[in-house]
Amino acid sequence: MTHKPRILIVFSDKEVVHLLERNILAPEGYQVLASNNCQEAEKQFHSIHPDLMIIGDDLPDGDHLEFSAKLIDSQPTLPVILFTKQESDISAKQILRLGLVDWLTAPLHADEVIDAVHRGLERSQQWGKWLKLETRRQTGALEKRVNELETLAQVGQAVTAELDLDRVLTTVVETAVSYCEAEEGSLLLLDEASGELYMRAGKNFQDEFVTTFRLPVEDTLAGGVIRSGDAVMVNPDSPHKILTSYLVYSVIYVPLKVHGGTIGVLGVDNRSKGSPFDQQHLTFLSALADYAAIAIDNAQLYSNTEIERSKLESILTQIDDGVLVLDEAGAVILANHTVRKAFDLGEINLQGQKLEAVFTKNDLIDAVLGKVEAPLLPEIEAEGGHIYNIQATDIPGVGRVAAFHDITYLKELDRVKSDFVNAVSHDLRSPLTAIVGYVELIERLGEVNDKQAECIQRVQTSVDAITALITDLLDLGRIEVGLDEKIEVLDFASILDPALEAIAGQMAEKGQQCRTDYQSPLPNIIGDKIQLRQLVDNMLGNAVKYTPQGGQISLSAKSDDGSLILQVADSGIGIPLQDQPRIFDRFYRASNTPQEVHGTGLGLAIVKTIVENHRGRIWVESSQEKGSTFTIVFPAAELE
Ligand code: ADP
């Protein structure tokens, strides 16, 4: 059934409407609807979608020209005819400007009306057809654009998702060929060493051609693109030899740019007379070339990173020291072969395993996690008696790295030194013991005269002096090289108390008073107990030795600003000012030292070495005949 065109008449004079409908339009097969005011007409316009409208000049609620303009504005293809019953001064120009299709005036003539309606509808139909065509054309262009974008998006995805550069570049060339409907496509890269272009990927070329293809940069079209960095498009009318080593009718080369430099070209060509390339092809190819350039750059970056990573891995795995790397959650990232060998871990995959699941030794786990108080150096015994010192540090963004340093040879060296010192001390002391024994025997074997007794006495004193000297020398040597050193966290009072007890007898013999004053608790210090005891013994021994009968001795210890301060004071003979700077030197004895007070001049040298071993400081304040105060400052353990 053919559609009856719908005509909406907007006129308030019912008679005119009647005339138009009954006498003119309906007999011609038009479906007529009417409305006598703007408001109602607008509603109908939206509900019935008329094919044509006739608008009169007697509307009660609006200006007929304004109303017509409004309708045309909302639907530009709607033909609107104006009918004026009264005389009007509207000009043809106004009619055209408003977009009205015709203008009827009273009295109405049927022919005129039908003619105007016909023309209006015909024009509307033409507009409709044109609109459809135009829409189709626009949609086609849009579809093409959407396809282009989709294709580019796919290539873009391939660039980011695909690590295989060959695959990405082949996709790029294939996409270029298919989009441009070209016969061949190629991606040429510049070989910096030879200055020639080689084909990295090709479409519709024979494999052998691809592998043997070489093109100089000078005097070639593709080479020109490399040099200038600008794309070229050639669409000649007749075939001509372009220096691509084959004849082409049309060709596009676009540059592949990385960090501002051109590293190659992407090209498509037609050897037989296909349709020429256009600007759109060139734009699309440029976008593809950008993707290809990104892919090549990414691949280069990836391979550089990979090379660096494997170099680093080789260094870490081959290094003689053990290296253990943990992530921030405490799981193993890397354990090199030294660690594996030392702790018998074999070749099993340790990645991602928790430290506690890999190692059973608690002291090792504590050392790696840094739970050992500084400056104690954790020494861990590994398989086969090897001893490792572990140093671990946090590395932001990685986790924790522990270096295992094999100190077995140092331990062995210590043992050898210790054996040597013990042997020397034994070999030096035993003849002295023999001398002492035989000298004592002389007196028992028979009577000796006074002269002989004096000689015997001198031999005994000398032997005592040599024994003291040997003991002090060996002690100093032992302390200096750190033999038998055992570093631990110490409560200093546990050193002071027994030292005082041991010297109490000598003090009592000389009728000396001893005052002690130390804080409780004292801060802990880190060090070797035997050495520190020797230090206190030497200090107290000197105080007793260089303080006359009935003198005063005091020992105080306190904590101060992260340090432990130890003071030994006496009311003894004091030390002359000029001797004070040298009393810590070996074998140095002050000028006022009484002849009868024996000594080796090594006691304070030993004290100084021990103080330095414990990162402390020592000094003396003394005035002759009044007494001396020795002060020692050690760093306290708590603040380490
Ligand atoms: P020594 O074996 O002679 O005591 P030291 O190295 O212990 O050797 O002391 C070096 C010198 O420093 C001593 O000979 C003495 O002159 C002086 N000296 C050490 N302590 C005191 C002290 N408390 N009072 C006076 N002089 C001292």
C-alpha cells in the first residue's frame, strides 16, 4: 500500500481549512490534518510527523512567520507552505531566507495549491534522497576511519604485548600492504656499520630476495627518507626505475624515527599498474611506522636490559663471596653458588622460598635479618668447617642483600699465631723457670756467704724482671693482633668487682684506702672480657704501685651520653708534666719513678691498645706529689 502523504494545515479559519481539505487536497489523495493554533499544531507535528505543512496567517497564539521558522529549524527537510489571507508585505527574499517552499495568497485556486504541494513534496523527497546518500557516504568514511583505528589499535596492542620483534614487524608490514592494497611491503633498517639498508621484514618478496637485499643510502629513494627524515610518495604515470632495484609504478616510504633519529623506512609499492597511493595511505603508514619504531626501540631496550641483567647475574653467581638476595617480604630472589655450596643447598630452585624454609641455622637467619648487635660481626660455621662473616643491608626497592665472606683463612691464621705465641712463651719461660729452680737450690745445697747471697738475690730479681717483660711483651703482641679475641656484650661491673677483689690484698699491705663509686646498672659495652679485665688490673696495679703507704685510691664508673666513663684516681707520686705525653709509649717510664718500683714500661701501652681496640679514648690528669687521675671513655652498647 502506497503511503498517503500527510498534510498538516495550521489555520484558525475553519472554512478555509474545510475548503482546502474537502475540495482540493483530499480528492488528490492527501491525508489532511488540521490545527487552529500554534501550540496544538506543534504537538501534532511531533506526533504525526507530517510530510508537508501549510501555515496560515490567522493564528491566535503566535506569529505565523516565527512559527514557520521554528518548525523548519527543527526539521530542515520539512516543506512548509505559507498561506496569507490578509494582504501582506512579505518579500520573496524573506520567504527564501526562512526556507519556505512556497507562498499562497487568497483567494485560493485549487491548481495553485496542488502545484505548490506537489513541488514541496517533490523537493522534500529529493532532500531525503540526498540526505540518505550523504549519510551513507559519511558512514562509509566513518566506517573506514573506524577500521583504520581498529587496525592501528591491533598493531599497537601487538607492539606492547608481543616480545617477538619479528612477529611485530611482519604484522606491521602486512597491515601496511593490506590497508594500501599494495602489491609489496617492506621494512628497511639502516645498518650503521655498512651504511646500507637491509630488509628486516617483507611482504610478497621471495625469501632469498629479503635476505640478500642491500640498498645504499646515497642516491636512493628510501635512503633519501633516512637522510631527510621526511616521507615520500611517488605516483608516476609511466613506470620508471626507482632505485629500489626493481621497477615500480607507485611507492610510499615513511621514516621510522627513534629519539629524533631515523633508523629505517616502512614502504609499500605497486609494480604493476594498480591504483595510485594517496594522502590517507601515507598518513596511515606513518602511524604504522611509529608503532614499528616503538617496537624496535622497546626490543633494543629490552635486550640491553637483558644483557645487563645477565651480566650482573653472572657476576653475582661467579663471585667468590656468597651473595643472598631477599625480596621485601623475606623470600629468596637469588642465592649464588658460594651460598649454595657452603650450606649444601644443591641446585634446587630457591626463588620465592622463605629464608627460614631454606636455612636451618638460627644464627645465620639472625645475621641475614640484621638481628645481631653492632659491631659484633656474625661468624657462621658452614659445611666442611668453613666460617663465614655475614654482612647484610637493606636495599630500598629490592629487599635485603647479605654478603657471605669466607674468613676461614683468617681463623686459621689466628690459630697459627696463637700456637706460635704459646710456643714462644713456653720456650722462653721454661729456661727461666729452670734458672729460678737452680738458684733456689744453691742456698739449699750448702751455706752461702753474704756476697753469694747477694748475687743470688740479684739473679732472682733479674729473672723476675725478664719474666714480667716476656709476659707483658707477649700480652701486647697478643692484644695487638687480636689473638683469642672474643667479642661479646658485657656488663662492666662484672669486670670491676673481681679486679678490685684481686688487688685488695696489695692495697691492704700498703695500708691504702680504696673508694669505689659506680652507677648501677652500668651501660653494657661490647668487647673482649679478658682484655678489659687486664686493662682494669693494669690501671689499679699502677695506682697501688705509684701511691705511697696509706694513700688514697678511687675507682668510679658512670654512664654519660651514650658512653661509659671509667676513672682510676690516686693520691700518689704523680707524673711530671713533661712526661705525661709519653707515658703510653712502650718502655717509657716517667722521670720521677722511684728506682725500687719495678716495672717494664709496657703496662700503659697495653692499656692504650686495649682502649683503642674497643673504640675508646684515654687520658691522664696528674700533678706531681698530689696524684693522678686516669679517665677512659668507651662507647656504650645500647646506642650502637
Ligand atoms: P710500669 O711497668 O713502669 O708501671 P707503665 O706503662 O704501667 O709501666 O707506666 C708507665 C709509667 O707511667 C710508669 O713507669 C710511671 O712512671 C708512670 N705511671 C703510670 N701510672 C702511674 C700512676 N698511677 N702514678 C704515677 N705514675 C704513673
